[in-house]
Amino acid sequence: MASPHSGSNVEKLVSITTEAFDITIKGKPVHPKYEKLRTSDAQSKMRITSKIPFQADVFHPSMDAEEKEEKQTYYGQYQIRPCFFEEQSYELIIEKNGFQEIDFWHESQLIRRQVQPVGNRGRLMTGILNFGSEIGYTELVILADQKETMKIKIEVFPSKLDYQDDYYSLLEDVNCEIHNLAFEFLKKTYQLASPNQYVGNSLAEYYHMLRLIFEKLMKSVDYVLQRPHHILHEEVEVVPFHKIKRSHGKTLRWIEKNSHYLERVKHQLIPQKALSVQKRISFDTYENRFVKFVATSVKRKIDAILRRYAAINREKDPLVIQLLSGMTKEVNQRLEFSVLREVGNLHTAQSLSLVLNMAPGYKDIYKYYLMLQKGLSVNGEIYQLSMKNVSELYEYWCFLKLNGLMVNRDYELIKQDCIKVDYSGLTVNLIKGVSSTVQYRVPATDERIRITYNPSNKSMPTVSQRPDSILSIEKNGSQNEYEYIFDAKYRINPAIEDTSYYRAYRNPGPEEEDINTMHRYRDAIVTKNRHSEDVFHHRMYGAYVLFPYREEQLYQQHRFYKSIEEVNIGGLPFLPGATNLVSGLIKDLVESSSDTAFDKAVLPIGVYDYLERIDFEDRNVLVGMLKSIEQFNKCMEENFYYIPKKLVADQRLNIKYIALYQSINLFNGNAGIRFTGEIEALKELPRHGIIELPSHSVEIYYYFKIKKWMELPNPIRIEGAGTRSNFYTNRRLLDVSEVVSELYCKSKEQFRGLRESERERRFGLIGNPDEQE
């Protein structure tokens, strides 16, 4: 049977007839977005369980129905083409045939209220069913005389995701990203505890954590088995004296206490028996018993998971069974064919030893053990809400996956408030509507990155704004953060032919109103000027819609992707297995310089004219050398600077500022350009006329009186051996430069090129550690 067309009208999807009542469900059998975006021919299941006989007719079955009767209960199992979808309305009609009172029940109060009696005779109930963004199985229950008589179990499909692949990948990724974030948090802060086989966390949690760390745990066990901790164990035994090969202090003391074993032979006292003391290496230590205890505990947990999984009344995944069986085999190999076979069992927990706390291999096993035993107590909404709500699931996944991309790039996690530790273990507090922040450090530049979920922007002059996530990046050379919005929208326009969206964009993409929302966010989120509360500035440099779509290569032809390069606003597909475009954008945002980030921002007209009027040829700053630390201290105390007249050409006397160059040879860790001051007055004096630092020289000097020395917000570093002579630069360059070489730049383009090449060099060192040495 051919699939129905996307524009099909309302049809009868389910029709059930009994002696007591008739049930009809009407609606559109297809969803236009599902038809356009689906990547596979999925199958849906419907199940009817009834206490009375029934006849059913379902829409578009893919195979013959399975109907049977067992112990006065009637069953019907139907495999059909998907016809129930999220965000789509269906009409439910229940018609009473007899005299019993018929009622309808559903776990959702909103749906229950929709189905009400109609007509004067009360024989008809009807209502509109709309499951919102919740997907998966749901049950419609029919009651006769207040008794449950029939259950209709239907499967609600997502319209924008591939149910079998994308939805379950989202669920899996949420679990993995939470555990990865927890493990990053635990790397340096895990707590110590006593071994306890019965710490209560669920088998499902244990399984997810074990999958993530099993390989690392086995490598640590192998390391220990190759270099096991051991002790010297003394074995004592009373043996004939001629069998004793080496005397021991304990042997002599034993003979003194047991003199009756001595016999006189030719004027000598010869013992007939004595105490033999031998030292043997023993691996039966507390630490090795603990390793055996951990391996045995893991094996026991895996066996429990396998038993529980086998008892589940649904189709089994052979890959899960194969994975768990393989884990059991690996643990058994280490228990049966190693020193652990000779090690005793752990009966009582001692205080933590230095070996478990510090020894290679042992400390890692202990850490992994704590991870498995502590578990994750998820107290926020992220698991309390029905995970059938795919729109909220997608929003959580986007935030967690953004953090996963940071970890994958080896940015160092330094602070977060999503996961906390208490005596019960780890708690994940990720709640819709409550702000959460994760902070990272970029090793190449020592810059900071923050990702904030549900950031609060209540102090807006007009209306508060609340995007899903904001990426904030510090940039060396700038006092401001560069902020970008990543807003998860579980919406996509499939670009169906003959629609205005198709004619404008040709391919599926984000909705136009969501792009308009990004414009609103960027314009509405402002901050006060730090020097004047009456002046506001835009905070956001870019805003991007994250939407569920898999075809990344095809989407690159979309106008809303190209607009990111043009105005830094657009949309990006984001799903498990489709994260390359988002990952690439984040890489560019983090690794670009502050000037590049600034240039990509859309600024008011006239700003670029102002920037272009900066004269790089105006070298109005003299960078002066210092001959001693005493000179530096005196110049700072008395607010002056001096330099031989012969070193300053007449055309350079237009300088307005002095910057002090602190050389590496004199200042070591404080080397660089750290202080500058505006010139208040200029004098021409012989050297002996500079009374602050007496001298007998008659050489003519320029004496600069400084208004006040000011510390630069970002000290300028010296590269290599530095410079040995005075030079001139621009005042703005002094404020924005990171290294001395940038002070020599003669144009905006030269400065940009030098800054970008330096950042590329630093980020290149991350992947090439040999060059760092």
C-alpha cells in the first residue's frame, strides 16, 4: 500500500467496536515535517488490552494484526505506519452503546479535561487530543461503571527527529555528558571514603558510569598487577638444627628459652632443634585485597545488571549483552590468572593507606571505585520531568553538549555550579529557569570561557531577556568579554515545496521568527558603561539558533548559515552526530583575537570611521630604557624621567607620554612595559642638574616631569631577548598590545596580522607539545 500524501485530509485512524461502546480517533495520518525530514521508514506499535471482546480497524497496518484472548482478557497488537505525532491534534469520539456509565482517563490532566460528554442524552464523549512536545508511548483508558475496561496504547512520534536514532541518541548523550562533566569535576576534587559494597545507586546509573570508565579501570588494574605492592613476611618453624641455613636473633632467643634441646658433644653444647626464621615476599596486603574487592564488586554488579536486563519484558539488544559479557570476561581474567588469586578477601575497612592515596595505579583504582559507588543523585528537573518531553530534552542536551565540545578541545574545567558534592554523592542541579554556569581556561592563552545556562538579564532598561545559553570569552588585549548567544529551538521549517519558506531558502532551516528573536536578543541585552551609568552598550557580539537537523553539508547553502559570516546572526543544525558546524564556530570564536571578534560585530554607522581616523604614524609615546632598579624606583617616587638629548631627535619632541621599559636582565619576573605617564613639562638640563639621582656629568639631558605614573591594565610582555634602545609607539597601541613587537606596527592590518599569527602559533602548540619544550 502506498504511503499517503503529505497533504492528506483528516481520516479515521482507529475504530474500535464493543457491545458497551465504540471508539473512534480521527486526525491527519501524516505530519508534513516528518515526511520531509525523516531518514528511515519507521514502524509504530499500537496495543489494545480489553476486558470485553472488541473488533478493531487501524489505519495503514504494515502487517496482519495479532489478536488473542487469555483468561478473559482480550489483546490486540498492531504494527502500523506512524500516524500519531507531537504538536498535532486528534479527535477522540466515544459513543455509548448500552446502559453502563462510560468515562475516559489519561495520566495528563490537561488531556482528561479535553474529553467531555456532549449532547442532551449523554451517550457521546468527544475531545481534542494534543500531546504537545511529549513523545513515546501513552495510554488512553476507557472505564465502564468506574472500572477499567480498555487500554489503548499508542506511540507518539517526534515530527522533527528520527525517533529510533536521534531521540535515543539525545537521551544517551544527556547521560554521557552529565557523567563526563561530573568526572571532569571529580578529577581533582574526589572525596575519600571507606569501601562499602552496599552503597545504594541504581543499576542504570552504575551501568552508565561503568561504560565510561571501565577501560581506564582495567588499565589501572593491569598496572598494579605488573607492579604489585608487597611486604616481607616472616615464617617461623621449629626444625632440626642441621636444616637451619642462617641464624637469626629470634633463633638465639628461642634456644635460650628452650635449653632442654641442647646436648653436650665433645665439650660443646649443640642444639638438636631450633627456630627457623625465613623471610618471604607476600602480596597478600590490604591494598591488594582492596583491588580484589573492587574487581569482585564490579563483577557482581555486572551480573546483577545482566539478570535485571534479562528480566525486562521487551526486545533485548544483543550489543548490550555482548558488552556486559565482555566486561565480565575481562574481570575474571584478572581475578583468576594473576596475583589476586592468592590474595585474601577484604573483611574490614582500614584507614586509607599512603599506597591507595599516592601509589600509581592504586590511587586511580580508588578514584574510579568512588565514582562508581558515589553515583549521581539528579535532584533537578532534568530527570524528574518526563523525558518524553522532547523540546525540554533538546534544550538540556544543547547546553550539556556545548560543554562536551569544550572538554573535547581540552579546555580546562576550573569552576561550575551544575554539579555539587555532598555526603550523599554528586548532585546535578540543572533546572529550567535557574541559572547555571560552567567556566573553562584556555591553556594556549590563559583566557577564560564561561557557558551560562538560563542567564539572568533582569536589569534591562526595557524588558528582561532570557536566552538559553550564553558563551562568554575573555580576550587578551581587551577589558571586555565577548558574548555570544546559543539558543536551542526545537523547531525547524522543512521547506515544503510551494511554500514561501521554500521559495526564499530552498532547504530546511530555522524558522524566520526564531532568527528575528536572535536580532531582538542582540539589540535588547545591553550593559551600562563602567564610567557613566547614563550610557549603555550592546553586550552580544553574535546570536545563533540551534535547531534539530542532521544534514550539515546541505545546510551550508542556506541563507541563515551564510548570514553568520555577514552579520553574526543565523542558525546552526545541532544533533548527536551533527555537531561539526557548532564545534567549528566555537573554535573560531575562541581562537580569534579581540580585534577580529570586534570587527565581526555589527556596529552603529560612524564607528568604523572613528577607528580609521586613528593615526598609526603618530608616535606620541617614548618607550624609555632603564639602567638600574634604583633609577626605576626614583622615577616612580618623584614622577619624572630623563634621557640623553642626543638620543631624541628634534622631530620627536612632540611626544606626549613616557612608557617605562623594564628589561629582563634587571627585573626578571616583573619585566615588560607596565607603567606609562603623561608628560607635564619638559626641561633641558646638564646631567648634574638632575638632583634626584646625583651625577658629575655635564652631558645635556631631557628631563620630563610626569603628571602621574599609571599602571597599564594589561602589562606588555617582552619576547626573546627584548630590545636595548628607546623607541616610539602609539598611545592606543600601548593600551591594546600584548607583546612589545606589536608596538612597532604601522597600520591596523599589520597589527591584526601579527596578533592572528601569534594566536595561531599558541593554539598550534596545543597539538604539538614537542614545540613547547
